[in-house]
Amino acid sequence: MAKTFAQRLSDARLMVAGIRAHKDELAGVTLGEEQAAAMEAQFNKLRELDTLQEKLKAELKTCTAELDKQAKELDDALKDAKKRVKLTLPQSLWQEFGMSDKK
């Protein structure tokens, strides 16, 4: 099972803390401050990207709502115009307005 984002961050935080706490014992396997710093930098970049992604999701939601609103307004305007054309002009001219209605 894939780890959640929160689990991944928690694992990274713990690993970095553990490496730093036991750097002397881990020196023999070349796991020390350099690796901890690199992991911490990746951790910070990941959090930064997550924050940006959440901001973009919020913007997308707002944009989608505006798109839906504008589309509904256009549909309403087209429906009103269609009704007025039908009431004013003969059916033979309706095709010029993109209407293929029979009535």
C-alpha cells in the first residue's frame, strides 16, 4: 500500500532526526550530516510543492466555478435569443441563427 503524503513527511522527519542523533555510529556506513541535510532539503522542497499544489487546486476550483457561471449565463442568453427569433422571424430563416428546430 502506498504511503500517504503525511506518512512520507513523518518518515523523512524521523529519519533525519535519527541520522543526526546517531551520526557517530552511522559514520561507518557513510550516513551522516550530508545525507541528513540532503533529505531535509528534499523534505522542505516537497512541503513547498505541496503548498503550491494546494493553492493551485483552490484557484482551479474558483476558476471552474466562474467558468460554470459564465457558461450558464451564455446558455440563458442563447435560450432567450432563440425564443425571440422564433417569435419574430419565419421558420425559413431560423437556420441562419443555427437553429434546426421544427417548431
